[in-house]
Amino acid sequence: MDLGLKGKVVLVAAASKGLGRAMAEEFAREGAKVAMCSREQDAIRAAASEIAKATGAETIPIVADLSSAKGCETFVSSALEKLGRIDVLVVNAGGPPPGRFEELTEETWDKAYQLTLQSAVRLTRLALPELKKTKGNILYSTSTSVRQPTQYLNLILSNALRAAVHGMLKTLSKDLAKDGIRVNAIQPGRIKTDRIVQLDTDTAKRTGKSLEEVQKEWETSGVIPLGRYGDPKEFAAAAVFLASERASYITGVSLQVDGGMLQAMF
Ligand SMILES: NC(=O)c1ccc[n+]([C@@H]2O[C@H](COP(=O)([O-])OP(=O)(O)OC[C@H]3O[C@@H](n4cnc5c(N)ncnc54)[C@H](OP(=O)(O)O)[C@@H]3O)[C@@H](O)[C@H]2O)c1
């Protein structure tokens, strides 16, 4: 299937590794030009050049901290300056730290708010005028924990703030449809990246188990019906489809990529 992404300009936020990087690579494989950012200059440059080498696509590395207004502006304006248009905005960022409610301070909540909700608001606001010109689309990469937070008791920051992102996306999908702009979300369950290792290490510390024991429990307890963590490439394939022309009648949707983990009907 031709996804219709050849020559399109895609911005993938937080893309030096993990899910962002996998999405950037998959868009590049489809022939899109990809602007990608992260905080670490060496890391984002290396990721962009490896992807360009592997796919032949044009990739633009941008150093930007998405937890600040300035960082979001740098990402969108540099991408626009280099590539001239925006067809797809993929909103992604590092995850807020784990911790239960009583362990979290005012400052930790503030930082998580900037990183998780405000980065989504700012990137959307900055890209919108361009997306209106191209009738492009926005994809928010969030988490299945928005729909079933109870199994992630130590991720209250993520659960609370990503729910706000979903409120925004559902509202925007209706509001922006008149401009021909689609707005969707993709929700990872447990996709094998450094972030998941960080969370499993936190669980291991809290429960007195080893990291291997924690991972084995996830894979064998039946919580993930497919019985394994996902590969970032599997996540990226779904993301790229949702952002492609082949998904032209899909908007306001949250697609979980979780090996069957969510138990809700919808
Ligand atoms: N993996 C999963 O299964 C899963 C499940 C649910 C939710 N999520 C969420 O999905 C997001 C991505 O997860 P991941 O697994 O891909 O994590 P990851 O492997 O740790 O990668 C995070 C990426 O974000 C960049 N980043 C972090 N903070 C940033 C900031 N302030 N500004 C710009 N870039 C930043 C990092 O690069 P630099 O360090 O260079 O900035 C890196 O490229 C996170 O929010 C995570 O909580 C993931």
C-alpha cells in the first residue's frame, strides 16, 4: 500500500531514541522529509544521520528542550526554515518521572505539566497555521495508561496530564475538521525502550525484585495477552499509517498499540 507520504514534511518531537526515533525512521522509509528534535545535540545528530543513511531521506536534527516555550519555538521554526512546510506534526516528549501522589512535590508537578501538557499545547499552536495550509494532521503519542490508569499506580503524573492531552485532542479533532485537519492519538502499552527499562527498574526497587523478574512477570502473567513487550518498529508502523493519506477518514481516534493489554471495550 502506498501511504502517500513521499515528499511530505513530518516533524517528530523527542526523536533521538525510543518511540520518537522509530517513528522518524518509519516516516523516512516512506519517503517523507523528517525534522526531529531532542535535548542532546550529539544524540539527535547521530539519530538523524543514521536514519538518512538507512533510508536515503532528508532528515533535519534540531536541538530543543520541549519543556520550555523557547524549545518548542526553536523546533517548529527551525524545521519550517529548513523544510518550508509542515504536513504532519507528531507530538512526543520524554515521560514524567514515576512516583506516587504523596511522594510528588509542587515543583515536580509543575515540571511534568510543562513537559507533557504544555509541550503538546505549544507545538500544536505553533504548527497549526502551517497545517491549515497543507490540510495536514497531528498525531499525539501518549499512553494506554490514559484509558486504564489503575495498573500504573506510580505514574500519576503521566496519567493525569496525558488525560488532559486527550481532552484537547478530542476537542481539536472536531474543531479543526472544518479546516481539513485530522487529529489522532497513538497509545503505547509496553514497547521496549529505555523509558520502559527505567519504569521496570523503578518497580524492581519498590518491590525488591530484580529487573529480569519484573520483565518476566509482565510477559508471562497474561497482563499482555500477546505475551511480550512490543518492538518500537511495531509502534511506528501504526503511527505512520494513522498520519498517512490512507487514514484520511480517521480523526479523533486513540489507537492503542499494546499487545491486547487494555481490557476496556473501547
Ligand atoms: N515505551 C513505552 O512503551 C511507553 C509507554 C507509555 C508511554 N510512553 C511515553 O512515550 C514517550 C516516549 O517514550 P520512549 O519509550 O520513546 O522514551 P525514551 O526511549 O526514553 O526516549 C525519550 C526521547 O525523548 C527525548 N526527550 C526527553 N525529554 C525531552 C525534552 N524535554 N525535550 C526534547 N526531547 C526530550 C529524549 O532525548 P534527549 O534525552 O536527547 O532529550 C529521547 O529521544 C514518553 O513520554 C513515555 O513516557 C512510552
